[in-house]
Amino acid sequence: MKKLLLSLALVLCFTAAKATGFDFCLGPKIGYQTTTLSLDKTSIKSDFKDHFTAGVFGRLTIKNFIIQPELLWFRTGSVFDFNIDPQFNDGVDLNPSVTLTQQRLALPIFLGYQLDGKLVKVRGNVGPVMYFNLKQEQDVDCEGGIVNMEDLETEDMTWGAALNVGVDVWKLTLDISYSFGLSNIFDDDDLDWRFNGREGEIHLDKTRQNMFTVTLGLKFL
């Protein structure tokens, strides 16, 4: 409910701004997320299927300066690999991994500058990103050992920062952004494990997600 109210507030603010003479546009967008940009059709098709994203965007332009909030739903899957020192488990290298699949909402708010042409507009902007966790599935592989699943609690909200470049042709808008994770996904730094009667903890660090987001939008207003 809070996210819905926030989205409605943003739309109302921008609608009011347009009435005062500022340039404003609003529309839907779809795309995909990827860890590596590629022009390979097979790779793009796979990312679009497995990491699809969709949502809405708004853009307020004051002269050449822009404010562009977005609200995007997306699916993401990540594998986090960890290592337990073999000296603690009879020389066996367990190499546990955690596969995390999530449905999330992203709320980036970009600030930037736009170059206007007759048919083409080019943009560059930066801004913070809030991520909200909606649903998730997780699986642990410990190669014969046991990892305590109860320790795998994730944060309901995480923070990031993003760089974005975009181009408009008529009413079509293409954006490519790269987001840096600023907070860890897991809310507990330690994961309990057991193997052959021995037990210990794995320290989870650097569980932050960095990703590219490629979207194509249509300006309705």
C-alpha cells in the first residue's frame, strides 16, 4: 500500500508540474536485466525470458534538466558461492552455494541532463534506487553438508545507486542503466553449517547485486 501511494503521489506531482508549463511525459516500459551487456540475440532472448522487467516511468524536464522516476517489477536470480576452510571439515572442501530467485520492485529516481534534437533526444542521469522484495525462493547446496535454512533471511528493502543513459526517437525511449548494490541482500552475516559431526559458521559478505537494466518505453503524454 505504501508503494502504491508513493507512486500515485509522484504521478500527481508531475501532473501538477505539467500544468505550470514544464515538459512532462509518462508511459509504460518493458525490458530485461543482465549482468553483462551483449548484442547476441540468443543471450538477449534468454535474459528477456529469465529476467523480464516491466513498469512505468515519468519524466519532468525543466529546460534541459530532467527528473525521471520509475517503478519496475522484475524477476532476478543469483547464485552466491561461499567457501568453508577445509581444515574445519576433515579436509573436505564443501563449497556451499545459495541460489536465490526473487520477484522485486525497483524505484529509481534519476536526475540528469538532456540534449534536444529535432527528432532525437539524448540523456544522461544518475540517482538512488530502492528495491522492495515481493517474493522469493532459495536453495542451498552444501555437497553433503547441512546449512541452516533458517539463517537465510533477506532484507525487505535494499538500496542501490544507478547510472543511466537514454535516447528518445519520437515517442519511443530506450534506457540502459547500471545499478550498484549499496546494501547486502541477506540481513544476517553468518550461516550455520554442519558436516561429519562438526559445525561452524560461514561469513556472508559482498552479497550485493550489480546489474544492467535495458528497457524500451513509450511516451503517452
